[in-house]
Amino acid sequence: MQALSASDVLEVVEWGTSHSLTSTALYLLDRAGTGLDSETLAALPLGTRDRLLLRLYGECFAGPIRAREACPECGAELEVELRPADLALDAIAASGPTCLQHDGVTLRFRPTASHDLLAIEGASDEADAARALALRCIETAQRGDTELAPEEIGDETIARLGEAMALADPQADLTLDLACADCGHRFGRSFDIARVLVDELVNVSRRIFCDVHALARGYGFSEAQILGMSAWRRQAYLEMLAP
Ligand SMILES: [Zn+2]
């Protein structure tokens, strides 16, 4: 896996303007050269995908991840610095239960993957979408020795399954434990590396567009020529344009 080129950054950000975050994260990993084909990437458990995204963040950006959160108690703004490596849980922690027993029903399930999230996109009802997602991840459902059809699994069992799925793949459901320096209040905030990485690439794309604009106007270079330059070379030309 390698840092994205300027051209890749623009491709990813442009893709994100008309596709969901799940789709954009997959497109991003596809461009980053993970060595996995797009079908395999889409079938990775979300926690595994997120570990790849954390690694990619480290490849693309030298510094820590910076996040701002408002304290829900006093409103003070907290600035949080996170190292991508500290957010990557080890693989042992990710191998949680894959079996749930509830109300006499035994469910065997697999972790949620990107293709599951893509399949429920567009569902208008949140509860229906959550149920559809859970059902996709059930491999077997039995009451005693009798196999159950999806519609025979009760809502309560599906709700428990949602909790069990989150426990089984903790990397996919990260919560930051934050403490306010002003009032001491402690609170949790969910952390989504896909959102963070895509947002950061949007920031990078704005700087690239500025470079393209200035260099095209100043020298008549084409967009393709400018995007093909290293950041160092772009900077060298920009400095000569400066008054
Ligand atoms: Zn506070």
C-alpha cells in the first residue's frame, strides 16, 4: 500500500461527490494498491477494512489524526490528537464470538462487510435496514435442530444480534473515551476512520486544485502535467510565480 498520488486524490474525492462513504472507502483502497481485488476488498470485515484505512492514513499523512469535539457538558472544544497505529486493535481482539443464543434460537453469523452496507443503501426505514443487514450476516439460524427462515427470527433476537456483531468486530465500532480539560466530564465519541480519511483527502484536494490553477495560469501546463509532478516540483514552480 502506498500514499495516493495527486491524481488519485482527485479521483477519490470526485468519486465521493456522487457515491456513499462505504463506496468511496472501497474505491480509495482500490487506488492505494492493497494487492486485493475489489471483490475481496468489499468482502473484508469492516474492522479489517478499517485497519487498512488506518495504515493508509499513516502512508498519506506524517502527523497524527486531529479531531475536534465539543464537550456535551460545558461546550468547551477539545482538540484530540490520535496516532493511527494506536487506533489499530490487534487481530486477536477482533476475533470475537460468531455465535449467539437467544430465546431458544442459535444464530451463527459472520462480521459485516462493505458489500453488506452497499446492499442496504437506499433503504428508507432505519429499522428495516438494520434487520436486512443482520439477516445478510446470519449463516445459520436454528431452534433446536430445526432450521429457521429469516422471517421467523424475532426483532428482539435481531437486536441482540446487532450487539453481538459489534462485539465480534470491535475495530469496526471504535469509541474514543474523551475527558474535558475544563470541567472533567468524560464522554464517548464514535470514531470512523473512513470519514476522517476522506475528509482529510478533501482538504488535500483543495490545495491541489489551487496548485493546478496557479501553475496552469502561470505556465500553461495542462492539468495532467501538473498532477504528474511531485509535490516538491509543484512547489518549486509555485515559488517562482510568487511576486
Ligand atoms: Zn466540559
